[in-house]
Amino acid sequence: MFEYFKKSWARKKARRITQEYPAEIVTFNLPLEGKIEFANWKNPLVWDRVINEDIMDFYRKLIKKGSLVIDIGANIGDTTVPMALAAGSSGLTLAFEPNPYIFKILQANAGLNKDKTNIVPLPYAIADSDEEYYYISSEASYSNGGISKEISKKHGSFVYKEKVKGIMLGEYLKKNYSGLLSKLSFIKIDTEGYDKEIIKTISNIIKAFKPTIVAECFGTLPNEDKIELYNILENMDYEIFYFYDFIKGAEVAKINGSKEMVKRKNTFNFYAIPK
């Protein structure tokens, strides 16, 4: 009972009082990759992440060894690390995370497993223009949040003291990684409902290099936005598949038309593959 109240108090405190929370390094043993280290964030509002063979099997099927992969909304790196393991040390994984508190944990994960991964953590938000944004969270510990040009209550009441930088990803890639774009095989997007807008900003890159795309369709999106999300990808000659989770054997179903996007009321993951 004491432990329950202790954890409950820690969660209440994390919602109301801003403070730093450390990383804790844990070890996983995978059949193909061997010993893997991972930094979990000890924020009381965040659960510990696990990397196992089922998760790795999902990414190995979609990511080519030695390729360029991109994680937009990388969080602490729980998707970044398995993506990078699938691409290998001969590949390159770019991990974008604008949340200043979470970015520190992402940096820690980028520094681990250097013999098996090649991760570049980048503290930028992907936007439709190169400018600075407020980072706003509903919790004092900044375990979630989003960017905004103005201070508003949309993402919450806690505003980070300094603005974060937003970049146009297409231009950034052409300027800094033009020689690797032909190896682009995979893009994961998790931006709290802004996935459609991110896809629109990088449509030229998608059309040119045809990477597999993993993203979310937020349940709270208006129906017209869900339809537009489907149509954008369909018009770029992609097939779209619902999947239940990032693990081997999870339910997968092809989405045949924009009406099926609307029928799913809850937030769901999907991947899009070039026809």
C-alpha cells in the first residue's frame, strides 16, 4: 500500500512541478543483435520501454540494411533504436525530437550500441517553414506536448522557457544528406495528430524516393482530415495497411479506400508501402 501511494504522489508531482528526471540504462539480449543497451526515462508518467525479438522482426521486414531511415517524433528513442538496429551501423538513422526534456534521453540512446547502430539525434520540429516555435505541454514534466507559433492552451499550460527550432525537412535533407537520399527506405512519423501535415511537407521526398511510411491516424481528427490523409498517400501510389502494434504477428488489414479511415474511430497505426 505504501508503494502505491508513493508512486501516486510521484505522478501528481510530475504533473505539477517541473524537474529533470534521469535515464536508467537497461540491457536486452536479442537473438540476432546480441546484447543491446537502452536508456529508459525515469519520469513517473512514462512507462519503461522494452526492445525484444517481436519488435525487431517488425522493423527488419520494412527496413533495408545500410539504408537511410528517419524517425520524426522520436521521443526517447524506443522506435529509433530498433529502426537503427535494422538499418545497422552501415546505415544512418536521423531522429527528430523537439521536446528539450525528452531529447536528452534520446541523446543518451544515440550514444549506446555504437557498434550496431548509427543514430544522429536532432532537436528540431518538422514544420512547413524554418522558424522558432513555443513548446507547450499539459504536464510540468513535459512527458508530452507540441509546438505552436503562439502561446495557447491547445497543448497545455506549461511553456518551455526557450523556443525550439522548426525546419523544413525536405530542404534540410537536400542540404545535409543529399548523397544518402537514394538510400532512404523508411520514415516513421508520430507527431500527436500532425502526421498528415508532416507528410504534406515532405511529399516531394516521398514521391522521389518511395520510402515505406509508418504513421498514425488520430481518432480525434475530423473526417475530412482522415480522408485527406488517405488520399494524399493513395495519390502518391501507396497502399495503406492498418496494424495493431509494432510487433511480429500483430493484426494487419489493408485499408481499401478513405471511408475505411473514417470508420475507425480510435487512433490507429498504419504503414504505407509503394504499389
